[in-house]
Amino acid sequence: MKFYQKELHLPAHKRGFHLITDTIEDSLTEIRDINTGMLQVFIKHTSASLTINENADPTVRSDFESHINIMVPENASYYVHDYEGPDDMPAHIKASLMGASVQVPITNGKLNLGIWQGIYLCEHRNHGTGRKLVLTAFGT
């Protein structure tokens, strides 16, 4: 079995949902050496998250942003954690709802995503910083 791991530093992205599939594939070219396996992508942050969804129509990503902001509003009167601004506590909640990692099968040296699927970076802060991902690919 082969194991490959790399830390990927993403540049700052504006608040919203951003496709990063190509960036991940370009950063971990060793995926090509795996016939059957898995890729795990883990984000090392508590105010951004990862998910897999529609990769073709950009309005899906803007609808995600609109909807999650209704689900988890800023300035809720019951938030106590507000040291870093009104977007901080909602960003933590959104990150927990979306998740800190995704897994994708690797088949014949390629990510085995559905035709309309892509990996999203979900940036929940108004002024997000660069984000760090740990990419771990393994298989035979």
C-alpha cells in the first residue's frame, strides 16, 4: 500500500463557497500512482470548512452562501463568543455543520467524483485568511 501526505496552503478567499478540486489534484500529483484508494482532505481551521457538491453552475455556490447565512445568522443576541467580530461565532457553527474533511475514492489514478461534483472550500469569515489543508492519499 502507498501513502502520500502533503500540506497545501490556499491563498485567502472571499467569504463564500469556492471550487478547489483542481488545486488539490495539482498539488498531490501522486494520486496518479494509486490504482484503487482514497483521498482525505482535512482543513486545519475552525471557521472554514469543506464539502462536495455541484461543480458546474456557480449559482449553486451563491445559493449555498445565501441559505447558510439564513440558517446561521450574524449578531444573534445569544452569542457570547464575539471577540473576533460578528462573523466569528457563526463561522464556527457553519464549519461544524459543513465539516472539516471530505473523502473521495481514487480509481485508476484519478479522483472518482461524479460528473457534476467538486470539492468546495467553504470560507465563512468576512475576511478569511489563507487556509491550510492536509491531503492524504493512500491505496494500491
